[in-house]
Amino acid sequence: MRLLAIDTALAACSAAIYDSDTGVVASESLPMTRGHAEALLPLVARVMAAAAIEFSALDRIVVTVGPGSFTGLRVGVSAARGIALAAGKPAVGVTTLRAFAMPHVGADVVGPDVEAPVLAVIDARHDHVYFQTFDAAGDALDSARIVSVHDVAGAALSGPVHIVGNAAKMIEATWPANRPPPIVTPNDAPDIGWVARLGGQNELAHEIPKPLYLRAPDARPPAPTSLTRHS
């Protein structure tokens, strides 16, 4: 299976061609927090050229669906859906929380034969984070949700925890002294190779990918005002 994977959910614009038999064929990631819309399609073109593959030879398109930047998610999901439609290929979504967590599940990071659950956390701004916990087999132990930074430790499992994601340092700074200190692996954006791999494992859904926001946007249209028109 050959896939094109796209990620614009957070602080990078990334694309990769992935072959399920051989792994990543070509990839490129540009660190950025804005400007994804202008950078993505030229980046995809470069990756496709480096892999020497046509869109018609792909089996599916994979994209991170969030949570993450509202603008970034719209850019990535729209591009993936457009490419899939034009190429006549299916598109699948991968959450950023799962993409952050999966490279670390099952790792003996705490001690020999100790597989700590992985807590994926993403900065949701205003002292809140998106988070979800995964066990050593990669299964979700809770639903993806948004909570206060100070409430994460209470919501997390007791015992050793491996915290990953772009809010990992924020959580480490507020971790209670009476809890075992967490293992912390900060990442600004998911590994695009893992996004592709996870997309290849996902079951094809009947619905096309759509952004997973988990919260309302900060920017809202202005409230209507009552104006009296004078003739």
C-alpha cells in the first residue's frame, strides 16, 4: 500500500510518501506556525517528485485531523480531500494525539519491563490542553478532551506516565510533587512517517475526514448591532 500523508495541524507543514512494505519513500517537514496554505501544495509536489510517483499510483491519502490549529486543520483536511477527489482515491484521518503517542507506546522508559501509559497533550491555549491516554498496546484509555493544565495530573492514571506532545513541558511544570515524576518527550508536531503508518492501519470510513476541533474558535464574528437608519 502506497500513501500520501499530510500534516498541517500544528507547528509544521509536512508530507510523506509511505510504502507499507518498505516504509517512508520520501518526506519533507517545514517548521512553521502559519503560512501552511501557501507552503503545502508546493511541498507535496516536491515529495511526489522525490518519490517518483503519480497520484494515480497512490492507494489512499492520509491527513491529521486534529485537535490543533483551526486554520492549519482546515488547510490540511481541505487539501487531502481535494487531492483524494481529483485522484479518485480514499482519504483517511489520523488524530494528532494518536500520532504523538504511537511512537512511544510499549517503550520501557521507566525501567526494565515497565511499560508506562502514554499521555498525549497539545496546547489548547488559555492554560488548557487537549489530551488523551494510550496503553502499552496503543489502545485509547479515555476519550480525547480539553481540560485545564492544572487538572491533567488528576485526570491521568496513577503511577508512572510518559507525557508527549507540544504541551508536555507545560504539564511537567505543574505535575504534583506527590506523584511519580513523569517521563517527558516534547514534540512540536507529529512525525509524518507515523502519520502515514497509522493512516495505513486505519479502516476506511464511509465519511470523508473532517477537522476534530474539541473547542470553539477564539475568533468570533462581531455581535450584531442595532442601528437606526435615518432618511
